[in-house]
Amino acid sequence: MDLLLLAIGLLLGLVVGYAVAAMRGAAQRQQLATELAGASARAEGADEARATAEHHLEGVLARERAQLEARRAKEVGEQQVLTALAPVNKQLELMRRAVASIEEQRLQQHGELSEQLRNQHEADERLRATTDSLASALQSNQARGVWGEAQLRNIVEASGMLERVDFDTQVSVSGEQGAGRPDMLVHLPGDKHLVIDAKAPMAKYLAASQLSELGDEEETSRRRTLLGEHAKALRAHVTALAARGYPGAVSGSPELVIAFVPSESALSAAVAADPSLLEDAIHRGVAVTSPVSLWATLRAIAYAWQQDVLEDRAHEIFELSTQLHARLGTLATHIDKLGRSLAGATTSYNAFLGSLETRVLPTARKLDALNIGSPISTPRAVEDQLRGLTAPELTETALSAAAESGPSGR
């Protein structure tokens, strides 16, 4: 009984185990089938993925090949372009070097220009200081007078005149208006003289020059006022100069006195402020001149002196030529007399020689034959004939001189 139960139990255990194992096997088979189906599906997906990957890879490879070919074509094109642009590159390199050289020169010139500008600035500063010093010095009447006389001397020397020959300075003259002392007395041909005065007023003009023409209204008005006062001062100077009566005090004066203004701008400013200044001065016998016009006048006087000297020399040459012509006539007369005297001496010599040969020598030869003395040589006769005057200038001059002066001509 126990064995039966044990056997039944074993059998039931086997059945249950088999059932359980069968159920487990079915479940495993189902799971395997599911897995197999999934694996198949995955295998199909893998194939499709592989096909897609292969297709994609082929596309990538195609694109790579296309890009490689394009890159190669591009490199070939670039190489061809570089080959074609080689001369251009060479020219560009030359241009780059030229530009670099130009830039270097520009920097050097810029440095030189900066140095020149600095030197110019320093020179301008020195010139400004000198100008200020000169302007301050010219505020003195005595300094302006010395400056005007120096300017006058420079102009007459530039015109070619010599001191104490063509002009004199600080010459004292006296006339009806009393004694005077003009700055310069210029000598003219024909014992004439021209008086020059260089004491022109310039104080107001110098004061006006320190004011700008482009300043404010007050400064411009002040400048016009000073220039008007400068013109009035110059007119007063002309009146005083005309009252001194220099033309009457100097012999041979052309009834004219030159009032020298040593600055072109000073005279121009005065005439601009007083347009009738020059005309009124001329009516008073005073010629107001600037450096340029005075130089032109003195240059004309120097030329007149040159022509006068040439004329004097021409007269002297004419007189010398006349004297030489007369003395040539006297010389021709003397030559003619000398020729006739030489011809007579030749005739006498030949006559003497003929007498010696025909009269004296025959007797002397007889003495030689007796061995009394040494042999006597025979002198040679003069056979050359004197050449007479043939030039018509000498023959005619000799005849006229002989007719005028007689036998005792010099």
C-alpha cells in the first residue's frame, strides 16, 4: 500500500512534471518562435538597412568621387590660373617693391619736410623778431632818416652810379630861402643837377601796419584813420620840401625836387588814402617817388651819362683821326723828299764809281804791275732802284701837304 501510494505519487509527480515541462516547452517554443520571428524581422530589417547603407555608401562614394574630381579640376584650374597669372604676380611683386620704395622715400621726404618746416618756422620767428625790432627802431625819426638814406644809397649804386662822380651826398646849398642840405645831389649831363630828399614821414604808416585789415570794425576804422594821417603827413612833407627852394639854390636844376619814399607800400597807402597827392606834389615841383621809380630814373640818368661819354669819345676820336690824317700827309712829303735824296745820292755814287773805274783804277793797276802795293778791289755799283710812292692816299696827301706847308713842313 505504501509502495502503491509511492508509485502513484511518483506517477503523479511524473505527470505533473511532464505537464509542467510540456507547458514550459510550449512556452519556450512560443518564445523561441516569437524570437525567431523577431530575429527574422530583424534580419529582414538588417538586410534592408544593409541595402540602404550600401546605397547610401554608394551615394557617399559617388559624391566623394565627384568632389575629388571637382577638387582635382579646381586644382588644375587654379594651377592654370596661377600659371597664367605668373607675369601678373611678377609685376605685382615689382609694384609692391616700388610701393615700398616710394613709401620709404615718402617717409624720408616727410622727415626732411618736417625738418624744413621746423627750420622755416624758426626762420619765421627770427624774421618776426627782426621785423619787430626794425619796426621798433623805425619809430625813431633819426633811425628812419638813416634807413631812408641807406635805401637811397643802395638804389643809386644799383643803377650804376658812382659816389663823387655821378652824385654827392649831404651837400650844403644856399638860396633865397636860406641854407639847405639835401640828402643827395645827382649830377646830370650838361652841368645839370637833381636834388633828392629821403626824409619821408612813416610813423603813422608803421602804426597802421600793426593793425590787421581783416580785424573787427574798430580795428579797421583805426587803421583807415592812421593811413589818412600818414597821407596828411606826407602831403605836409611835400609842402615843406617845396618851400625850401632847392631848385633855385642849385645851379642847373630842372626845377624839380625828388621826394624819395623808401617803401613802395607806404607810398601806395598814402596815394590810396589821398588820390590827389601825387598831382598836387607835381604842381609844387616835387616828384614823390618810390624805390622802383627812383631806380628807373637814376638808371636813365646813368645811361645818359654813358651816351655823353660816348659822344665825347667820338669827338676825341674824330679830332685824333683828323690830326693823324694831316700828319700822314706830312710824313708822305718827308718820304718823297727822302726818296729823291736817296735817288740823287745813288746817281752821285754811280758817277763816282764810273770815274773810279775809268780813271783811277787803270793807273792803280799799272802800279800793281810794278808790285808797289796790294791789289785794289773794285767797288760794286748800286743797281737797285728806289721804289716810289704808289698809293693814291700817300701821293695825293704828299702833294697837298707839300703845297700847303711848303718846303719847311713838319
